[in-house]
Amino acid sequence: MKQDMLHVKAPGNWMNDPNGFIFYRGEYHLFYQYFPYGVQWGTMHWGHATSTDLVKWTHHPVALFPSKAYDQNGCFSGTALEVQEKLVLFYTAVRYEVINEENVHVIVEDQFESSQALMISEDGYTFDNLASKQQIIPPITDAALGDRTHTRDPKVWSYRDQYYMIIGTKTADKQGKLLFYNSMDLLNWSIVNTYTKSGLGHMWECPDIFSLTDRTSGEQEHVLLMSPEGIQPGMLYPSHAMCSLVSFQEESCEIVIPDKLHLVDYGQDLYAPQTNLDEAGRRVMVAWMRMPKPVEKAGERPWIGMMALPRVIEVEQEHIYFRVHPEVQQYFTNNISLEQLDYAEPFHLQTTLHEHHVLDIGGYRIWLEGGSLHTDRTDVFQGLEQYNLHFQTPEWHGEWQLDIFVEPNLIEIFVNQGQYVLSNVVYDLKAYVSYEGELKCKIG
Ligand code: FRU
């Protein structure tokens, strides 16, 4: 079966969000939004890959596909939970109310309804799409609660003796909203709390909430990740993955979100992240890298969409860090000189960047200016000028230690062990690295 190193890529055709990421029975399972019939978004299936080390991934047949009236037009994003040794997958079931006569795979003007559903797998490899699915939360009919169409992306966890679910929706006046449900048995769910706030986009996709201990103060903190739609109106990517520390009561699900959220990744290609605990109990994030066009190589199926490197989330002095996962860091053990590099394979660069130095990785440029790290992908994003080409981190007046992971279609820059991360999709990187400063280079 097809294997991927480091980054899970669509095994041909279209991939978007990670789904159901979990360490289950000794292996990581990563599902993802998948359209098996073309290089564009369409009727959603769940693709499936597994790994024992978060580095080497093996692809498997499609896990979830439309099979019921309530999910006949798509199995949208969701998450996984181990319950009594079984793997329970929660997802949003989509049913179109109008069929597009010319293309049954796309929606006509938002005329669809969404419900929440689950699928139980005995072992993480068998998925009985006829016998093991169940609708658990029907489409919302009370407009004061949420939107019948845009309510999706269940994240489920257990707390004390109950299960909790967070889902994203929107208010009637187009404001993002969170719904919290709970359940004793996974099948019957009741609403616990709702929360909305203006100025943060019109619908909140893929919400995820979890607790972490601040490594400096020892205080318990709660982190919210979500992907608000329309948070940057006017841009080609108006929706972005955002994060914040929030105040949250575990039982009542009372939450307060501050006015300002932070980008999860300053490259602005990363979207729809979700987290779970790894084998060692670290909070690990996986996320989709949005790609504007497919990668096409002779003799290979064209593919579009890939996952970022898995990142460990930590909180220090109330700052959220996204650090490259230690398994990934350890993969790059062999020092190599730039002259010996094979640019078709992933490599890792390390440096401390200084003002006036430009690091040019095959046409992708990185430099410091005005106290921020800047990047420019103009030369490796040709024909895509309508997208953002220039990016920058927040200001920081200290050292800029960079860990940069490069592969032919993705550059991920970790500043000061995850203080900020800036990742960009690229095309046609050239085979050179030019830099005046000192650079360490490693390969796997
Ligand atoms: C985010 C998203 C989710 C939805 C899925 C559909 O990218 O829009 O909200 O469940 O993708 O593919």
C-alpha cells in the first residue's frame, strides 16, 4: 500500500481536513476529508492512514463513505474516541436538499442540512458503513440554537463519567457560535451550553478545546483552536485557523473567548487543525495545508492537499507554542552538506537568523525586518499571484533560532522551538540554498 514519509498527502485526488486523529491500540490513525474522484472538493469520504511513529504513514482504503439518507452527500469532519476498546468516529452527516443536475458532488447554494453521526469500528480497520453508523444529533430546527445547514465538526472527549462534544455553528445574524453537548451513552445528547461572540467570523469550523498545564506557572489553562470562516474578509483565504487561551469550566462548559485570537500558523495556508494525545500524553496537533493547485508528475496520480508536520502544543508564560513533534525532530539525524542534498527528499535546516541576512531556499526567501520574520514565495508560487505571497510573524525582539523543514511542496519554519510557526505551500522549488550565515543541514 502507498506510504508517505512525514507528511500525509492525498493518495491521488483531493484531501482537506484531518479527521479522527487518535493513538489507538498501539498505532496512530489519521483520517481525512477525501474526494476520491477528482482534484477538487466534492462528496466527502474519510480517507485513512496509520503510523506507529508519526513519521512513516501507510494509506488504507476509504473508511467512511455516504451510505445513509442522512449522510448521502458527505461525511464531513469529525474526531475519534476510544470507548471500551472500540474506535468511535464522530462526524457531520450531510444531505443535500436539491441535487445539482450537472454535478451531484457539489451543493446548490447552501441547500443542505447537517446532522451529527457516529460510526463504531471494532478494530480501527473495519468500517461497516451499513451496520455501524448512527445519527446522534438530528439537524437543528430551532434557529435560536443554531443553523440547520452550517452546524458541524464534532470534537468529543470524556470528562469524569460523561462524554462532551463541541461543535461549530452560526447565529441567525451570521456570527460564529459554539454548541456544547453531553451524553452518558454516546447516543443521547443534550445541550449543555452555547457561546457566541461578534467580530470573529461568521461560522466557526472545527472547534477543539483542551487543557494544558502552563510549564512556567504550573497553572491549568484551556486552549481553544478553531477555524472561523470570514475572519479575513476580502482575501482569497478569508478563513483561518486561530487559537487562544480561554476561560472554561469543564462541567458547565461555560467559556469566555477573548477579543483577539492568534493565528496558529503565520503562513496562513494551514487550516482545520485538530488535536489528540500521543502515546506519551503530549497534546499533538495535525492540520491541513491548503494547496491552490494539484501536483502533477508523469506516471503519478495528481494529488492536492497534505498534512503539516505533527506539532506538540505547550503553554509557557501564557503563550501557546507549536513545537515540531520529537519523533519528527529525531528523524533528521544525518548531517549533510548543502552540496550533497537531494532536493526531492525532505531536509531540515537550522540557523540563527540575523538582520540583513536573506536565507533563500530554492526561490523561497526568509529574512528579518522591523522585528518580524518575513517570507516571500513569489518565485515558487508562479501563476498564483492572486494568493498571498508575503507573510510575517509578530514582532519579537530577541534571538531568531530557526528550525526549517523543507520538502518539495512545503516549507515549515519553527521560530525559537515553536514560539511562532510559519509554513507555506510552494511549487517548483529550485535545487539550491543560498545564505551568508551559518547553517546546519540534516536529512533522515
Ligand atoms: C473545513 C471544513 C469543515 C467541514 C469540511 C468539509 O475545511 O469546511 O467545516 O466539515 O471542511 O469537507
